[in-house]
Amino acid sequence: MGEEPPQFEKAKEVVIERVRTLSPALDNVVKAAAILIGIYEILFIFNFNYTLYDMFQKMGIKIGVLQMTFQTKQGEAFVLAMILLITYLLYPVRRKEKYLQKVPWYDYVLAILGVTSALYLFAVYQRYAEFAEVYTTDVIFGILAIILVLEATRRVLGWVLPAVVIVFLAYGIYNIGFDWVRFTQQLYFDEGIFGIPFFVMTIYVFAFVFFGAFLLKIGISDYITEFMITLFGSRPGGPAKAAVISSGLMGTVSGSSVANVLTTGTFTIPLMKKAGYPPEIAGAVEPVASTGGQLMPPIMGAAAFIMAEFLGVPYNKLIIAAVIPALVYYAGVYLFIDLETKRLGLKGMPREHFSGLDYFIRKLYILLPIVVITVALVWGIPPHISAISSLGVAIWVAWISKDNIKGHEGLYVLLVLLATTLMFTGKSMAVPVAGSMILLLLILTALGLTTDKVEFNEKFYITALFLLFIALTKYIGMTKEQILLLSGVFGIIFSLIIGWYSKSEDGKAMYRATYESMIDAGKTSTSVMLAAASAGLIQGVLTMTGLVTSLGYRLVDLTAGNLWLLLILTMIFSLILGMGVPTTANYIITSLVAAPAIFNAVQNLHPYADPVPGFATPIALLAAHFFVFYFGILADVTPPVALASYAGSALAGGDFWKTAMNAVKYALAGYIGPYIYFTHPEMFIITVKHWTAMTTLQVLYDLGATLLVMYLLAMALTGWFGKHLRKEIRGLAGVLGIASATLNPVIVGIGFGFVLLLKFFGARFSS
């Protein structure tokens, strides 16, 4: 697809991280810690041990050790211990060359203290849960854990978030009269480090980090990127449009805009430049598309899971609420790119630059894991089980997609589709499904003995193991959720076993990919886990001091109750905070500080006072949280920091400021959209109490009018509509676009008429 640009390494070092190159022994320690995070998460946090116990018990085998259980806080403490160990061994105290060569003695000490301070809570939490008493040693280890978490956060994420946390901690301890016992109880035992944010990270987000790591390693992400480029590359603006779609699809899995730029961007940005886009445009399109991935259902970013916990609205409802905003965002990006492409007069690239489309159509089943996770989430299956179940399917399709391992591809695809569909059936279908799986396996074996369509190789073995697994678990009466969880975990085991014994290069590659995915998931989780732990300290202080309730009223007073001024102030606060604070921490802070203020301003107004149908959560609170959520994410493309834009400019070799300003322009739907959704909450869909013909037409009108707003603004800022537009026409398009954001039917009608006028009489208004 195009060579990796030399700027990639620079971007990766400066924007993402600079980590040490460890000795083999220390590297193995880090790998072990990363794998232990995954093992502990699956066994005790996802309750795989109980599921496994139940499976064996139904088979007449009792394994008592599988009933071992730990408190949730203990599980969080174990995960944090491994995170701190990885951080202090891998991340130097300063990001300079001399600190990258070896691990100094003090980092060994900090690593040991980090593990000890976290595991101390693991050891004493049962006692605390029973008696709720805090002793002097608790205070010592609690304060030590807080200090080490902040230093680890600084090393991984920079100094801004720890600095903000320190300000809150100083206020908190002063406010409670330097009561260190209360301080420790609140920020170490009850909330703080192990508050809701870290809880959500360990329960839900890690499962998706795990899932995403596998998609990247086993080749599914590469398939998505290359497929989109092949599909759109020969069309005008094709590489840029391919970047929008592929980055959106992968961004929804990775949850990190910068990381997504540095993966899909290595393919898409060179192609955009080859197609004729200036570096400052090629470097802007990718960050905008990657950033939007955190807004795109079904997975979105880590902050969305925390939002579900804060609001008390199930995640499968939140992803429905996010559908229209996400579609508008990407439609806005697409419109800008389309007009920009036409303005530049760019043509599509020759078809010979791309792989044959037939190959990607034939391999379309590789996207089955994304279909599975979407269906599972919408059906209300818990998010972490949805992610793990999709992982099993992902591993299965990755094995059968290997062209160098012989076997009739269509036959294996049919088996995967049938087995995956039947796996979702309920207990009433258990025996017929089990029988069907055995019958399919017998047919597959017979074909292997009598024809050349099936060979007894890796494809046969992975398929046979999955069919036997589904038959067994269905027959003994496991629940649908249990089977889905087991399928993901056993999928990893099957892949490791088959890959270990495989003699083929593809088989060995799958073994390495499976093994390395487990390591990468643990390493990748360090940033989101530390961001959550640090932001949890802020939440703990706000609760401890009562600021969580009073700040909202103070902000309302500051803006004299003016809603628009409050929204603008909140937007600015979110964008500034996002300059140095990761999306997750940004959302946590703004949702605790600014969202209550917005809620207070509108909570008594219609329709905000009404609850979300089926829940106690007021519509006002849902709208306020989505508002701050959007702007926290857009900070990644907003200068002066704009980490995603910086990564894009480094890959494209363009000027940072021009790249960042183009990114802001292309992401305009993200800046204007939140105001529209807030003032028209029916666009969240789940806020509609009764669906009638009128409410359906209202939502469709809102969507159409919002798209018109984006089109008018795209015309104004690109200066193109069939031909170059005169300045006064561009200005009028901009004014109509902003005015139409009210969705007032009269203004929208005028805007629509303006577009029609330009379409039929555009030659008179061109420059």
C-alpha cells in the first residue's frame, strides 16, 4: 500500500510515548504483568471462574478452587499493582535519550512500592469491608499509593492531569482540616483511586481494549483499512473518503484518536498525498476521522462506559442515543472533503494502485466480529461479555481467512455463520443446536476423508474445536451469556494450542498474534487505567468536600443563568482541559463540574424535566453529559495542543498549525452539533417517549436540517459549490448555516432555497 513515511517514528515518539528498551529479563517481567492483568480480569472480574465451575458441575465434575472469589476493590487493586509495575519499568522519569537506556535503581524501588501499595489494599480490604476502620499503616500505604499513581500518570500522560489532581487534593485536605484518616478512607478505600472511573475501566473498558488488541494483531484492522482504500481509492477524493470510513470503524474499537492516526494513518496519509492532497489537508483528514471513532457506536471510547455508569442508563441505550450525532459528524466530514476535493480538482487514482475488489468481497466475513458485538450490545448482553464473545468469532474467522492453509473457504464461512447464529439461541433450542453442531462436524470430517475440499489442518482443527465446544455447552445447559463468555476465552486457548503445533507460517503467525495481543492489551490499558485512577481522585475530593453539588450552582451564578453563555463557557473549559488531559479524564472532570451546572439551568424546563423513558435519569442530565463528552473528545484536534492533529501533520510532513486549522474546519459538525442536540434532545432517540408519525417526522426533519447546516458551512469555508464562490456568497452561506443551527423551519427553508438557487443559477455567483 505505500511505504511507511519516515515521520512515523518521530510522531510515535513525540505524540504517543517514549518507552525504554528493556533487557530480556525485565521485558519478560513486563510481559508477565500484562498477561496477568488479562488473566485476572477474565477469571475474577468477568467471573469466568464461576462460569467454568458451573460448566464442570453440569458435567458431574466439582472443582472447588474455581469458586474462589475476591471483592471488586481487591480485583481493582491487583490490576493497579500490575499497571504500576509496567509503568515504572517501561516509562522513564523524563523523556530524554539518556533515561531510555536502562532502568535506574530508584525506578526499581518505585515499582516495588507501587506493587506493594496496591496489593496492601488487596490484603486488608476484607478487614476494612467488615469493620470500616482505618489504621496508621492504612494511611501510610494509602498516601503512598496516591503519590505513586500521580507520578505514574505524569510519566505516561504528561504533567497536566497530575497537576490538576494535586490542586484538588490540596483543597480537599485543607477543607477537611488535614484529617488524614478521612482523606485515606475516601480516596483509597471508598472512592478516589478505586472509584467509579477505575471500576468501569476494569469491568467494561478492559474487555474492549483486549478485543481491540486482537483485531489489530490478527489482521482485521488491516483488512478494514485496505478494503476501504480499494473501494473508494479510484474515485475523486477516494483516499480521503476511505480514511474517513476506515478510521471511523477502527477508532470505535481502539478508543484512542492519536493511536488510530498512527496506525491507519500510515496507509491513508501517503495515499492522500499521492492522490494530490496537500500535506496540510492529508494530515488533517485522518485525525478528524480517527477522533470521531470515539463518538461512533457500537463501541465508542472509554468515556462512554463511564457515562453509562454516571447516568444509570445501560450502555446499549447510550449507543442508540449516539447514533444520529455520530452520523452527522461523519456526514459533515464527508461533505467538507467532497467539496475540498472538487475545489482542488483532484481525480481518482488509477485502479492498478489497489488490490482487486473481488478479494475483499470474498473476505467480507472477516467483519463478522463487529456484527456480533453490535448485535450483542443492542440485545442487552453485558458489554464485557459482548466484547469477549466477539473475540472468539474474530479468532475463528482470522484462522479460516488464511489462504496458505488449504480448505474450501466458502464451506468454512458457512459453518462459522451457522454456528455463530445458533450460539445466540436460548435454552429451548439447546438440544437441537447441540445435535446440529455434531452433525456438522461429522459432515466436515466425512468431507475430509472423501474429498479435497477439506484437509485435516489448522482450519479443520479450529472449526472442529468450536463446533464441539458449542455442542457441549448447549447440551449441558449453559446460558447464552455463559456460552458467549466461554467462547471468547476458549477461542484464545484454541488459537494458542493450534498455533503452537502448527508447521505453517500462517499458523505460527497466528500463534504470535494471539500471544502478543494479550501482552499489548495489558500495556495499552496503562494509559486509560491511570487516567481513570487520577480522575477518580478528583471525583473523590468533590464528593468529600461537597463541591460536587455546589460547583454547578456557582457556574450558573457566574453566567447569570444564561444558558447559551453557560454552554459556551463549558465548551471552552472542556477544550482547554483537553489540551493536556486524556478524553476519559476530561469527561470525568467536566461531567462532575460543568454538566451539573447545565443540568441546573434547564432541569425545570420542558422537555428537559422529563425522565429518559424507562429510567429515572432526567433528559437534562443526558443532554448535559453528551455535551461535555463531545467537546472533551474534540480537544484532540483543537489547537494549540491538538495531539491527533500533531500526529497527522508529522505523518504528512506538513505545517502543524495549517493542519490543525484544517482539522477544526473538517470537524465543524462536532463543534456545532452538540448545541443542536442539546436544544433538540429528541435527536438522541431514547428520549422520545412515544413514537408516532409526528415524532418520527420531527426527528427526520431535525436530521435533514442539521445536514443542511453542515452543507452550508462546508460551502462557506471551502468556497466551492460547482465553481468557486464569490466572497459575499460564501459569507451569506456561512450566516445561513449558523442561523439554520436553530433548526427554525423558516430559516432552514431559506437556507434550502439558497442551495437550490446556487444549483440552478450558480454561474452568476461564482468568482
